[in-house]
Amino acid sequence: MKLADLITPDRVVHLKSTSKDEVLEEMVDVLALAPQVRDRKALFQAILDRESILSTGIGLGIAVPHAKIASVDRIVAALGKTSRGINYGALDDNPVHIVVMIGANDSEQSEYIRSLARVTLLLKNEKIREAIIGAENPEDIYDIIKEY
């Protein structure tokens, strides 16, 4: 499975938010547009609960907030990017520029873990990160992730 299989072009956005909490809410709003998500409020709470354990800002300007809950029918993702960077409390203390939010059903453990690994592997590639950050519009970002 590729990241482009989990994301549709309408779930790729330029982030308007300037704080971590705002970004999480904005990304949940985007992800909740997917038909796989039946309860936006439950997803948001699950994302906040996961974030309270340890920041999902993994470094290199990347954050991958994620949660598994019953009210997500099957795995789904959204991508947001910002050129200015967000103080996210990332593990390397650097600002976050790319946020990939993943929601999954609580029965999808292996697919969920594989998706997290694929996102991380893809975005650790400096060329891909720079292309996403430099992209002018969401369609270009989608084309970048589809290519890889």
C-alpha cells in the first residue's frame, strides 16, 4: 500500500493554523471529510489522547498524528503542509512543516503499523520533503506522493 492509496487530493491541504492544537483540529476536520470517518469528535479525542503520550512530531519537520478507533471504518489519511513551520514539540525540537494524520479501525493493527512505517520512510527522504514543502498547491503535493 502506498500513501497515495490512503489520501485523496481533497485531503491534501495548506495548513492555516499556527499552533499544534490548531493544526490537530484542522487536520481532524480534513480527515473527517472522508467517508471512512463516522465520528469526528471521537477521532479528535483519540488523536489528543495519543499525542498526550508522546509527541508525534518525529523530527525532520514531520509529524504523524494517528489513532485507531472503532468509528473509523478503514484506514485513511490526510496531509497538511506549511512553509512557515509550527512549534509542535517534535522530538528534535525543530518546527514541523508536514503533517500526515492517519486514522484506522482498531482492528487494523498490521495495516496501521505498515502505513505508519511507509509514511515515515517516505518523508525521511529529503528530496520528497523538500518537494512537498516547495509545492505551490495541493494537487502538486498529491502528485509528488503518488509518484513515490
